[in-house]
Amino acid sequence: MATIFTLSLVLLKFIGQAMWDALVGEHSSDQQATLHKA
């Protein structure tokens, strides 16, 4: 039971990190595009 809980916790953390990376990566690439335009 504890193992399943730990695994799901790690999975949630991994998914959250991936979503955060996607959001931040999108934002930084937008900033880079703006810099290139200017």
C-alpha cells in the first residue's frame, strides 16, 4: 500500500514538473522570439 502511494506521489511530481517545464519553456521561447524581433 505504501509503495503504491509513493509511486503515485512520484508520478504526480513528475507530471507536475513536466507541465511546469512546458509552461516555463514556452514562456522563455516567447521571450527569445521577442528579443530576435527587436
